[in-house]
Amino acid sequence: MRFDGIDAAAGKVRDEARGLKDKYDKQAVLRGLLVQACAAFELYIRKAVESVLEYHEDNGDPIPEAVAKNNLYFTGRGFCLVHDGVGDRNLNFDEMALNISTCYSEEKHTILNKSAFTSFLGQCTHYSVEKTFKKIDIKDIWGEVARQKEIQKVLSAKAQKETAKLIEERMKEYLKIRNGIAHGDEGFESVTFDKFMDVLSFYRSLISSIEKVIRKRFAN
């Protein structure tokens, strides 16, 4: 996941705001960018989950039991929407039916319903991300992430326990800000440029740290 577009937009806000203090609606742009940063993190989590499932499909080993069971579970949840419509979920019932058959037949190549796993993720809270990674057989994701030097540096923390606690607190804080902006809560505090850059820096380092944990897990 790249943040170049958000970085460029943030720099534009900074540069233009300096010369247009009384004419430029900096607050509206900063709020929009903060929402984008949260959305980019959510998109990364979805893509990371799909990548792990692709690894399980392609590595030639039997699908882990936890992954196989959750594949059936989420596929079932997806099929429950056949009469109500899928809304904004990326589900194709015909494709899901063909894929699930590869898991319970003589097919040599198993195809998991990756979209079913990610369609029910919801907002990326600390708990929901942890729960989602457990369903794809990655346990204690936050414990492993808290050991990464990059996120420790951004959070000015050293110990794993302290880092893990700060990750949870920041995720809760930034999601609350995001929801306040998205729902137009009255009396919501303004977003400063420094606050936006803190959010951006946090999510960038968090994504990088999660990526390192996943790559290390499947290095062999």
C-alpha cells in the first residue's frame, strides 16, 4: 500500500495554506485527507488478508484447518445474502459456488472465497483486525507488530507491552476522529495539520510493521 498520493496532498495543503490563510478552507481538506488515510489502512488490511489466502492456495500444502473452516463459514454467510442483495460487498454467488467445490472434491488446486473473508470485516478496529487475522491462522498479530522497531519509533515506545497498548489507543482515537468527520458530529474538534501528519505517520508505520510480520511468517 502506497501513501504517495496522500503525502502529496498533505504537502499541497501545507504550502497553499501558508499563502492563503484567509481564503483557503484548510480544515475541509485536512478532514478529507484524514478520512482517506483511515480508508487506505482498511484497504491494506483487506488486501493483506487476500494475499495470505492466496499464499495458502498456491503453496501446495493442505489448507490449515482454521482457514478451511472459516472459508466455509464466510461462504455460508455470503450465500445468506442471495435474496437480500450483497450491497457494497464484493460477492459473486456463482463464483463462490465453484470455488467452494474445489475445497471438497478431487480438485488439485483449492480456491478460497477471499472476497467472503473480507466482505464482513467492517471497520478496522483493533479487535476486528486481530479477529480477522486469527481466522486466517495468524495468531497474536498485535503482539508481533509491537516488536517492530518502526512502529516503536513512531510511538516513542521501547517495550513490546507499551507499544501494543499505544497501538490500540491510537487506532481507537483515530477511528473516533474519522467517524466524527464522516458523520458530521457537531462540536467536533478541528483537525490540525500536525494531527493529520501524526495519523498518516502512524498508519504508514503500522502497515509497514504488519507487512514485515506477514512476510516473516510465510518466508519459508
